[in-house]
Amino acid sequence: MGYQTTAEKINAIFSDLSKDYLIYAPKRFVGDGTFTYIDTIRYGEITDLAEIEFAEKSNYSFKEVLLPISETLFYFTENEMKEADAPKKGAIVFLRSCDLHGLKRMDTIYLENGGVDTYYKRLRDHTKFILMGCENSFENCFCVSMGTQTSEDYDAYLKVDGDNVLVDSRWDYLDAALAGATQAPVIADSVTANDTVVTIPETVPQTLFDDPFWEEYGNRCIACGRCNFVCPTCTCFTMQDIFYTDNGKAGERRRVWASCHVDGYTDMAGGHAFRNDKGQRMRFKVLHKVNDYKRRFGTHMCIGCGRCDDVCPEYISFANCINRLNTLVNDTVKEEN
Amino acid sequence: MTELNPYIPFLSKITEVIKHTEIEFTFRMTYSGDVKPGQFFEVSLPKFGEAPISVSGIGDGTVDLTIRKVGKVTDEIFENYVGDTLFLRGPYGNGFDIANYKGKEILLVAGGTGLSPVKGIVDYFSAHPEDCKGFTLLVGFKSPKDMLFKKDFEIWKKNINVIMTVDYPDEHYDGNCGLVTQYIPELMIKGLTDAVGIVVGPPIMMKCTINDLLAKGFKEENLWISQERKMCCGIGKCGHCKIDDTYICLDGPVFNYTKGKFLKD
Ligand SMILES: Cc1cc2nc3c(=O)[nH]c(=O)nc-3n(C[C@H](O)[C@H](O)[C@H](O)COP(=O)(O)OP(=O)(O)OC[C@H]3O[C@@H](n4cnc5c(N)ncnc54)[C@H](O)[C@@H]3O)c2cc1C
Ligand code: SF4
Ligand code: SF4
Ligand code: FES
């Protein structure tokens, strides 16, 4: 149901909701960016609509709400294990259409591939998603190429329009809370074109895995992993055991974000590692995003948010890489015929 | 009903420890669920972490884990096994399906610790030689000191054809020497069109052996391999084991060669 209401009303609803939910949205953190004079926009708790950064794309995605950067799995003593408690409150997350598609990619890994992940599910089951529209495409976005520019899978859509707030609700609680508000048809803002357009090669022959094409990336990439950390569809982790120094026998096992670009990702006992070359790591990531994942699950993993391009300190463009790869694949096919 | 938390390990009792070498012991662990050769458990030590270890034998209410001492987790297992229990999660992975090999002539080639994940297959056909047309076990170890499962070899030799070789003999050793691949040409395999080859060992050994078996006339679809990769969760979540569109922990570690040959890291 669509409504026209006021910021005041929405903030009052948030205040009621805050008994049961933490509300997360992109916020501006001044002077906190890659360089001290640049702001970052990342997720944080909010209590007021005015705190939300609607005008720009967030540098980091919402994924940390469902997949915390570091998450305690269980506590142990020598002979006992105890599952870490779930947060007492649920979560409400403001996010954009492409990110809602990213949520599905996370669901596929954490709820389907190989069974249900207890920790993800218990957060996911208590999270509501509020769509933020996009009036214009941001820099480096290529959602239209990935087909993620619109999404219907939201609990609510919310747009601040001057003194008015437009809401499309698919959540009983919100419908009840807005019962007195003016009803109005509300359609989510979405873009129909981006400056960045990518063409994805349908298949990339294995013979191109070792192509000199990747060397350039190997020379430039510094294996910092930022492209993975900002990506809403990168979901890898590593487990770590921590023990409390005052009692050597007790501790906890955590999982922390991992990156396929960073050294150590594939290390095995005996000192053997795969993909020592950074160009090969780029190949691994790119093909996972736009080839391997689709072959396994039917959709591309990448949702075209462009955050990896925004963040790379070496100005490596993932979108440009896909387009160049597409040319390389076409040229290779032509040569063979 | 909430689903069981797959990350929390269970306690298993160590019923026996068999010492093969200074750094390789078999731990016989209580476990009574379904399990196949080639599957693996995560041995999960609080404070130290986890290590995926193949099932090297299946008994009545027990599984064997043959562990090589190489680092943080495995050192601790060796030093503290007197504690007589270990935390485990699993079993994970697809494992070997004995049914795929029944009624066929079987050549199993293993290098070193690669014997662990296939030992259950050898045990089975050694106990039921009538279930196959013939079974040859070709195993290579680095040196006589690195030999595993010596007692089992005594039993196997009575029931199946066993060829054991070492790369580096010492003065007391009088058996076969050299790489396993040296012994492939002379093997008499009847009916190559449906003979089965199972190959497990270090990457280079697997590659050379597969090439030799193909050259000998084995069919690709009759060759089976087991892949080792970095693993963390064992349940398709952490991403570490992924190659192309394949998760080794879910779809493997055992692969038919027609699929396994396309796995490129
Ligand atoms: C499916 C699967 C099945 C497996 N089955 C078995 C099995 O049956 N038996 C078995 O023993 N192992 C098996 N492994 C390997 C086993 O999981 C690893 O040896 C184990 O995880 C090592 O853990 P760790 O904490 O002791 O070593 P870590 O402390 O993690 O040590 C590994 C790291 O230490 C260094 N390191 C360790 N050893 C050496 C060395 N020899 N030379 C140089 N550097 C070294 C390397 O940097 C390496 O990254 C299997 C692995 C997989 C994936
Ligand atoms: S952000 Fe850039 S430099 Fe850092 S790992 Fe990714 S591609 Fe490499
Ligand atoms: S790969 Fe880049 S563009 Fe694609 S979803 Fe991840 S961060 Fe966004
Ligand atoms: S070991 Fe974690 S996904 Fe396979």
C-alpha cells in the first residue's frame, strides 16, 4: 500500500520500532575516507531519517548487518561449547535495488549451498529491508547491464521528497502504523541506463586463464582485498580461535571476512598455495562474479554496484576488465574459426 | 525445530592410536553414523583451529583418522591426544562409492598419505575380493621410514595384488624402488575398456599417473581422483575450496576424471 506522510511521522514509527529493531542505513562519516579529506559513506545505526545519506552511493554495502566483519560462533572451555547468543533485536536495513539482488546472492550461499548456516539465518529471519530509490545512476554503476536496477523484494520503499515522505509498504506493521496517512500510489525510483555498460562473455575458455591479459592486473593489484570487502556479494570467511589470557582454557571461535585477493587465501599445509600470482587472483574473482556462479546457481553473482571500481587504490576497473575480456574472448573465437 | 548448528563440533573418544612413523599416527575415533571412504572430518581443537582429515578406515562404531603432524592444529593433536577425546565435525564431502567399482578390474595408485582417503576401498576389496575382477594396489612412499599401514599391508598381500615402492631406499630395504609410474607399463590389465583406475596423491604424482593410465588405454570416465584444497568450513560457505563452479568440500573431494580434469585453480 502506498502512503504520503511526514518525516516526523516516520521518525515516530522508528522510535516505536527501536524497541524491537536496530535500524541500519548508509551514513556519512566526515573525513573518514581513503584520504583524510574524503568522507566515507557506510552503514551505521540511525534513529532519524535525517541521518540517512540518500544522495550518494554507500562505499560499503549492507552485508555486514547479516555477515558481521567478525562474528563469534561459539564460546568454548576445554570440554564444552556454547553457541553465541543472537542479537536481542532484529534489524531494519535501508538499501538500494542492486543490493537487494545482492541479498539473494548471499541467501543462495548461506541458506542453500550445502545447507543452512545457523548464524546467517538467525539474523536474516529478523531483518526487514527498506528500499531506497535511485533517481540517477551513480559513477561506476552498471546495474542495468546486470538487470538489478529494480527490485520488488522489499518490505517497504521509502523516499524523502521535501517535507513529504512517500512510502510503499509491504509490511503489516507499517501499514498499521500508517493507517491514518494519506494513501497515494508510490512507485520506486529506478534508473533505466548507466554510463557504464558491460557485456559479459557467455563462456570464457580455460585456455584464456593463463593469457597475458591477466598479467597487467597482476602488475597493478596490490592484493589489499578492498574490492572484496566492499562487495555485497563477496561472502567468504576464515575461522579464528581467540582465547582469553586470564584463563588459558576458555575462548571463542569467530569467523572473519576473507578475501581471495589477499595472500594466504589458499594456503595449505606444506607451504603449498594456489594462485600466487595476483593476476590469477583477478581472473579467479572476475570469473566467479560473471561466469562460475551463474553456471552453478543460474544468475550472475555481480549485481553491478560498481563499489569495487570506486574503492580500488590502483584504479583497477572490474567493469572495464569484463568488457576487455569480452573482446578477448570474441577475438579468440574468431581466430579459431 | 531449529536446525543443528553445523559449526559446533561433537566429542569423540580416541579408542586406539596406531603409530606408523614419527609424524603419522592413526587415531581410531568413536563414530556411529554413515560414512564413506574419501569423506573427511574437521578435527576441531578449541584454541588451535580445525584441520580437515580423511577417513582412512571404517569400523564398527569407529572411524580412523590418519594424521600427519605438520602445523598448529596437528601438532596439538599429537601432543595432547593423551586427553583421549577430540572434537570433530562431519563427515563432509562425497567420498568414494564402492558400488562404482564392484565387478570391475581395479587399479588403485596412491602416493604417501594419499593412501588414507582410499584405504577404505582397499580394506573393502581385500575383505571381499570376489566383488571385483581383480585388484591391484600400487603405492609409493618417499622412503621406508615413511611407510604407513604396515600391518594392513600384511593382510592385503594375502588377498589382492600389492606393489609397494619407495623413492629413496635405505641400506636395510630390499623392496621396489622408484616412482609409482615406473610400474604402470608392466601391469597386466584385462579389459581396459571398463577397468577402473583410482589415483590419489600429491598433485604432480596424480598428473603423471593419470597421463600414464590414459596412455595405457584406461578410459577417462573410468578414472577417479581425490583433490586436496585449502578448506575452512567444509560446508559450502567459506569459499576457500572453490574452483570454477565447484566446491571441493561439497562436490568433491572425489571426482570422476571427466569432471576433475576441468578443475583449474
Ligand atoms: C579433504 C582433505 C583431506 C585431508 N586429509 C588428510 C589426512 O587424512 N591426513 C592428514 O594428515 N592431512 C590431511 N589433510 C591435510 C590437513 O588438513 C592439513 O595438513 C592440516 O589442515 C594442517 O593443519 P595444521 O593446523 O596442523 O597446520 P597449519 O599450522 O595450518 O600449517 C599449515 C601451514 O604451516 C606451514 N607448514 C606446515 N607444514 C609445513 C611443511 N611441512 N613445510 C613447510 N611449511 C609447512 C605452511 O605455511 C602451511 O600453510 C587433508 C586436507 C584436505 C583438504
Ligand atoms: S581493490 Fe584493487 S588493488 Fe586491492 S585487491 Fe582489489 S583489485 Fe587489487
Ligand atoms: S563485483 Fe564489484 S560491481 Fe559487482 S557486486 Fe561486487 S562490488 Fe559490486
Ligand atoms: S571448505 Fe568452505 S566452502 Fe568448501
